[in-house]
Amino acid sequence: MSQTSFSIEAFLRSRIGLLMLGLLAIGGIFLIVEHLPHVAYGLPYVLLLLCPLIHLFMHRGHGVGHRDDHLHSGEDKNGHP
């Protein structure tokens, strides 16, 4: 039982590998060109759906525990010296 080593680089440099890469590139370009209008049509809705998520990440709990002013003024979190 002999073992043959398979090299991806060797396959991609072969005629069949180059043909496969060319067909995948053409198919990818065709897919992007044909579906771009559909994606562009839905983009405003995606942005509207992302607004609540962005809101949650931007507020991070409305600043609770994120301000360090009390450390610089010598006061603790409750405003006591």
C-alpha cells in the first residue's frame, strides 16, 4: 500500500486547477454583479435593524461604573471623601 502525498499548490498549478480557479472567479464575479441590486435594495432595512444593536453597544449600561472622575477627585463612587 503506497501513500501518495497531495499538495494543494501542485494541484492549483496544474491545468485543471487553473481552470477551476478561472471558473470560480468568473462565477464569483457573475454572482456579485447579478445580486448586487438585491443587496443594495435591502441595505436601508439592514441599517434600520442594526440601530437597536448599535444603541445597546454605544450606551454600555448608560455610563454606570464607567466614569473615573471619583478616582481623580479623591471621592469614592457615592461621592464621599
